[in-house]
Amino acid sequence: MPRPMFSYTKSILERVSFDAKLFCKELEKAVRLLLPYEIDQLRDWLLQYTKEKPELRQCLIYIN
């Protein structure tokens, strides 16, 4: 189940990326649900994903 949860989290974050506030809220939820190694993977993915969307960079504080 862990891998599908990580994939699901990424798809949700991609869908709500139009709104930084909602993106932060979903990211907070993801951090509570994911396993530690999945959070590391999510951090790597977010660093790549937010390169093109600088308005979402403020949300990275939830995974540091």
C-alpha cells in the first residue's frame, strides 16, 4: 500500500497546484500520512515540481 499512497499524494498535489493555500493544506496532510522514506521521496519530487511554480515554494516548509 505505501507506493499507491505516494502516487496518490503526488496526483492530488498536482491537481491542487493552481492554489498555493490548498496545495500547502494537502501537503500538510500528506506529511502526516506518508512514511518517512516516502516523505524523502516527496521532498525530492517537490523540489523538481516547484522549479516551474515558484509560488508553491513557500509550502516546502512543511517537509523540512
